[in-house]
Amino acid sequence: MNRNPNCDGVNCISEVGEVRLLPTGGDSNAILCKACFNHEIRWRVERNKDLGITFQFKLPKWEELKIY
């Protein structure tokens, strides 16, 4: 499996490429490539179906995230 060394995720489809900061709460961020970001957002969408509105995960767009 290809792995981007700058990405915190494990769903990379390329060894190189841009990574961005995805806020995870508080002052924390995950550093993700676009493939890993998409995987995380799909997980958040599914998880939000089981959570009350107050506890749902934010679903930012890739373009809104800060480049790392």
C-alpha cells in the first residue's frame, strides 16, 4: 500500500501529495491527505446519524482546511 509520510492516516493512495490540518477538538489537528480526509468525513457522516445534534462531528470541506 502506498503511504504518504506526511499524513497521519492509513488510507493514502499516493506516497506524495498535499496534506491539510483537520481539527479534531481543542487545539488538536489530524494531518491528512485528501484520501484519508475523505475516509474520515465518510466515517463522521455515518457516526453523526447516531449522535444528537449537540454532539455531532463537524464536516468541513477540504478547501476550507489549512495546508500543512
